[in-house]
Amino acid sequence: MVWNQYPNFTGSQLRDVLTHSAQHFTDDGSRSPESGFGMINADSAIRRANALATNEDLAGIFTNNEFFT
């Protein structure tokens, strides 16, 4: 979905969007062997991608690192 909206994104940008917009299952938002980076949040991913495409500083707003805290 993100790549469809932003086909010029690099693989690194796409990975950044997906990992930083996921709903994490660990306390510190890190990757776990059981659940990886967490569950994809499509709405947050599109918002973060739009922010990245518009203004990289703005993209920091759209993270879910504290979703379950």
C-alpha cells in the first residue's frame, strides 16, 4: 500500500516507514524474535510516508513506539 502510493521510495525508506509505524509488542519498541517489529499499522504507515515525502522532520511525529504503554 505504501509503495503503491510512493513508488519512488527506496527500500530503506519503505523499511523505515513500516518499522516506525508498526504497533510494537515490546516495552522499548525494539524488534523481538517472536513478533518482529510488531503489527503493521496501515494508517500510520501512510501518514508517516506522506510526512517523509513532505518533510523528514515531520515524519518523527508518526511513530507508534509508545502504543501499548
